[in-house]
Amino acid sequence: MKHIFYIFLLLAFVSCGIASPKQENTKPISHATFDALLKKHVNKDGWVNYEGFKEDRAELKKYLDLIQNNAPNDKTWSKEDRLAYWINAYNAFTIELILQYYPVESIKDIGSKIQIPFVNTPWDIKFIKIGGKEMDLNNIEHSILRKEFNEPRIHFAVNCASYSCPVLRAEAYTGAKIDQQLKEQAISFINDERRNKITSTSAQLSKLFDWYSGDFTKNKSLKDFINQFAKVKIADKTKVSYIDYDWRLNDSKDF
């Protein structure tokens, strides 16, 4: 009976999405405030100075208010502007979530002590309100970014505040530069030996490529996708394995 209950909860989670909130009269916002904060508090290796963000909490909240009060729409926003908005929203609210509980050793320490698979995680906390809709980080990533944009490179841009995540970019995403920014993130992540170990004979890949394999293989094989960006190419006969995910906080004081 307990197994049936967990399966029911899992099915409910998977099937329960949220429509992208839209506000008709908004125009693309400036991400300059967030850009300045990222340049100030993220180092060249992508580690985050959360103590610094705490000191600049008022500036971060100013940007979050801008996000929450200006949901994009399909008429006055380009697809590129909307994509940049939602990636920045995810990353900025992830930082805010960490700051609410800081210091923590891992983002996974946040949330209910009663851990049910896919339920009661930090990604399910409804602490975001955009366009009048209460949301969580899962809503942004899965119901909006993954569902509406069909862009697998978003996995290298959204940051889960953990060591094994693709690094937090030290600048905000913008509609004008989004394609180049996502390309750079893909190249950086796939060739980062801390997160993917690719040689001429083996390929030890991030668990991201296992968890979201369907996103990377809609139009080609996983190896073909990776080889677009990898300096060392994966051969057809190369065996692929996956590296355990390290959920330690990406705090600059620890690395």
C-alpha cells in the first residue's frame, strides 16, 4: 500500500504543471541589477559569495520584485527575451532561497525533514509569486523552461547551487546575447573535467545527461549532442557512465 501511495504522489507531481504566468502590458525588463550582483559575487570559477549576496540583499530583492511584477507575454516579448527572463528568474530565486536559510551545507538541507521522493524538496517550496501566481523552482524549470522552449542548453544555464551543477554564470542572461551565452555554457560545462571526464576511451558524464536524457536526444543521440561542444569527441564504441552528483553548496568560501 505504501508503494502505491508513493507512485500516486509521483504521478501527481509529474502531471501537475503550471501554465506560464503572463501579463499583457509588460515589456522586456533590464537585468542590469542582477548582472552587477553576479559580477560582484561570483568568481571566475563560478563559486558564489553568499555572504556578499547577504550584504546586498536589498539589491537582490529589488531585482526579484522587478521579476515578480513583470511576467513576460508572447506579444511584446521575443522568445529570446522570455528565455533570458526565466533563466535569470530561476537563478536569482535560487540564490534568494539559499540566503533564507544560510548557512547551509547543501540546498538539499532545505525543506521538510520527511523526505518523500519528488515531494517536499527545496524545489517544491512556493516562495515565488510571478504575475499573481504562486510558484516554486520546479514550476520554472519543468513547466516553463523545459516545456515551452525546447532548448536543452538551459540545463547548463540554470544553477542548483551545488558543486556538480553547471557553474553560475557571472553575468545575467539577456535576449540579445542568449544564444551565444548558452553556447558558451555548454562548451564550458561539457569540457569541465570536474563535472565530465571524457577521454579517447571513456566518457564519465554528469548525471544531468542521465536525468534529462530525453531533452538531449530529441533530434540526435546523446553522443552526437555532446560532440557538438566537446574538445575530445566520444566515439560510437565508447562506453558511457555517469558520475555521482555532489550536492555540496557552491559557496566560494568552501572551494
